[in-house]
Amino acid sequence: MKYCFGVDIGGTTVKLGIFEEEGKDIDKWEIPTDTENEGVRILPDIAESIKAKMEEHNMTKEDIIGVGVGVPAPVTAEGVVNGTANLGWKYKEVTKEMEELTGLPVVVGNDANVAALGEMWQGGGKGQKNMVMITLGTGVGSGFIVNGKLIVGEHGAGGEGGHVTVDYDETDCCGCGKKGCLEQYASATGIVRLAKKTLAKNNKATVLNADTVTAKDVWDAVKAGDEVAIEVAELFGSYLGKGLAIMATISDPAIFVIGGGVSKAGDVLLSYVEKNFKERAFFANKNVEFALASLGNDAGIIGAAKLALDNQ
Amino acid sequence: MKYCFGVDIGGTTVKLGIFEEEGKDIDKWEIPTDTENEGVRILPDIAESIKAKMEEHNMTKEDIIGVGVGVPAPVTAEGVVNGTANLGWKYKEVTKEMEELTGLPVVVGNDANVAALGEMWQGGGKGQKNMVMITLGTGVGSGFIVNGKLIVGEHGAGGEGGHVTVDYDETDCCGCGKKGCLEQYASATGIVRLAKKTLAKNNKATVLNADTVTAKDVWDAVKAGDEVAIEVAELFGSYLGKGLAIMATISDPAIFVIGGGVSKAGDVLLSYVEKNFKERAFFANKNVEFALASLGNDAGIIGAAKLALDNQ
């Protein structure tokens, strides 16, 4: 039996796991992310943690297929990062450093892409080869898998579906500096923005309160039949439908897997997305399934382990 | 020395070529496309032509790496076509049939995708691994290459960049049935449409005539400094810039290669596209080169040969 490590580096904690080749997890744990001094300790801390776990489980280097790592930044195919928002890293050769620190084969990917790989291997997209995963959280992340392989791109910035333009009349700026990005409508903050706009021009009775409304409030109200909330859900669905239609013309997936905090709304959310997608999709792309992500916070370590497996 | 065949099936003629492994062409020829009776003779005619050429050049099956074929329709990874606009085919297992007819290894792809592969191997994108080719002809075709491999997609309909939406206020329909597709603005017919609209609301002196204007007229007038033509070129550039910015968020290319009849306008066209792309692109995708396609009508057979080579 051989094993691989999956590592998911976040701004606060690093999640780690040991997996068998078929995906069964042997161990899962976390260590803090030390972002001091441009994050100089992050990789050595991970390497030490891996070595300690190998000893604990009586594993030698020969038992380990490799280490997969997800990083919250664009990562080139060679495992190079050119700056991160949350880790303090500037230019960093992550694959090279981790291989030197661990003496094990290492492969590194963007965290949203790696999570998509995890959902394809063990989660909502199990059994598929052509998949797009959309993560609706504070922002909108995405990962594109084509014929079983991630779209990484020349600068490691492939699969940024949150920044396709879905409204050319938008006057507000996205965090990225552009206007009209999908992220401005389909993220948790985007839904709050749509809700506030809808409430401002609406006189209908509603349980939603413009001062305190959250994405969860909106979906709870949709489930209760609140008319104003349903208007917001329709808007959300139309923007996300536009975005997914565009993504499908490029990558022609078999399935969209929707994850992230917002997706906890469940099947009701899928229904708004699917209907709006089908109304807008290119004819050759309409035969697409929709599913909810099922791995939650473990998608990152599971996908990272799969990255290591595929790298053999 | 081993060889491969490149075949590019069009609605009127089938182009064929024999290539060495490094890309040198040994022979190039054409046969008519017989679309009678649901195109039943197309593949047998190609197979007979290949066999005759092998005899002519004293080649045995052992000398041939394989046959690559480009088809003007979506083609699945398994080489299956589900209907074509120009060949008469309905459901057809192209790879399987061609392998039975020739006794050689066969691989089949969509013609626009295959042409992109040709331009990456021997043309405007030589030496690159991450490329998007846009073909501006009667319509707008595209081919996406990620890490050296084509994006084929689940239904063989990946890389349909001509149908990303770049105007949500459009009232006219695209040939595909959607509204606001890139093809409605950046194709030869799209440029004529933009020119007519610009002429209708313009009183400036111009050499352009609304009744007879062609895409070539527009670009010739741009080169001559015609103010109205320059307005049209700016409009064209803004739409194509929007479309390429969206494509880059998904596939993060190193280079865009622009081909097709419209691209004969040359560097002046590239300047309008590049400027508009850079104004609209996601920050991580801005470092992209632009080049003109250089293989002309041979891109299809060259790319098909490369498809066969990569399939070994």
C-alpha cells in the first residue's frame, strides 16, 4: 500500500491529510499558517509536520507517492507563485522548495483548481472527466477540468470564472478593478448587493431587512416563499446563468459542481441556476448536469492528494 | 523516417497532406467532397486517396504513424460526430470507420481546433503551449490549447469562442439563436453590420458605401485614415477585446493567434484588438502576445498531422 499527502494552505490554517491511492483518508490534521516575515516558515512548518506524521505512522519515503499542495494564488505549471494576497509570499518556487524540504515528489496548484479536482475525484463530480466547479463564497472561485486535467494556463491564472463579464452596464468596480464581473453578483457579498438594490426599489412585504440582510437570509426567505427574496434569487440566477453559459462555450463540461458557503442553500439554488443556464447556453452545451459540491472544507486536501497521484 | 497524413474535410474539397515527423510536407493534394447520400462516400474516398498516395510514394503501413482528420462539426474525444451542417453526416463514428477503411491509427478533431494545433506547431503560435486561435471568417471560430492539448470538451463542442456573449443589449439574433455573440461583431459579416450601423448615424465624409461595403473595404479605409472606418475598427476592436478578455480568464493563454479572411488586414487589425484587450483583461492575463496566423489554408492539414503525431 502506498500513500500520498494532500496539503491545503489557507491564510489562517494549513489543512493536511494522508490518503490511500483509492482516496480513503488515513489521517487529517491542521497546523497554523505562520504568515510573519513574508511567510518564510510556512513551507518548513508543513515539511516538519509531514515528517512527524510519517514517523507516527511508520512510513518511509518509499511508501509515499508524493505531496500535493493547494495555494491561494495563481501557480504556474512549474509550481511557481508570483505573489499572494494572504500568505505574505512574493516570488516563490513552491514545488522546488517543498521537494528540497521533504525529499518527496511535490506538485502544486491553485487552491480553487485543486478543490475542483477533489470534487471530481470523490465529490459532486465523481466519475466525470469534463467539469467546472464554481465556489460561491466571499468571492467566486472556479476550477476547470478538461479530459481529467486542470486548466492551469500560462501564468497559472486559468479558470478565473469569477471574472468573466456578465454586465457591461455595471458602474461599480469588482475587487479586481474590472466592472461587471460574475463575482459582483453571485458571491455572498454579491447577493447582499443584489438584495439591497432590490429592496430599495420595492414596496412589497418582505422578511428581508436592507440593513442586516445576508445571503443566507435571502435563501431562507426564498424557501419560505418571500416574493422579494424570489426576485433576488432570479437576479442571482440570471447573472450566474450568463456566466456559466459563457464558461460552457469554452470548456463544454459534462457537469457544473456548485460549492462554497452560498451553496449551502441547496437544491433551491441549483434550480435557479440550471433554469437560467439552459435559457442562455449555446445549443451544443445544453446537455449539462448540475450538482452540489459534497466534500466541504476537505475538497482542498482531497484534490491535492489527487494532484500528487496524477503526477506519478 | 516515418510519416503521417493530415486530412482537412471541407464542404467542397478535402485537403490532404503527407508530413514528416518534424513537420516537413512531402506531398499536398485535394479531392472533391461528395456530400450526396448523407456524405456516405466521403470517408471511403479519403481512404482510397491515402492508399493510392502510399503506393505512389512506396510507403507501407509500417511507415505511417497515423492519420489525423479535421471535421467541420463538434467531434467528441472518441471521434464521434452528431450531425454536420455541410457534409450531410448525421451520427457518425468517424475514427472507427476511418480505421477500418485504412487499417491505420486515426484521430479526429474539430476543424477550427485542429487548425489551432497547426498554428501552434508550425505557424503564428510556434513554440507556445498555451494558445487561443481566433479565426475571423464568415463566422468566428476558435481553438483553445492548454498545456499543448486541445480543449475538446464533453460533447466535442469546446472552444466555441465565437459564441461568448459580448453585448447583453443586442436585439438581433446570431446564427446560433442567441443574441450578442462575438460572431455578430467580429466576423466578416459582423464588420459589415457594424459599418452599416455606423454609416447610418454618421454625416462625416467617407469612402465607405453602405450598399456595397465589405470587411476588406473597412480595413483598406482604416489604413487610408478614413474617420468613419476608424470608428468601425474601434467598435470591432472593443467587441473582440471584450471577447478575448473573457476567454483569457478561462484559459490564460501566452498568445492569441488571429487568422481567417478578416485577418488579412494585418498588423493594423492586431493593434485595435490588442489595445482593447489590454483595457478589459483581468490583471493576471494581461501579459499576452498577439500574432497573425501564418499557415493560411494549410493550417488544417498541418494541425491534423500534428494530431496524429500526438496520438502515438
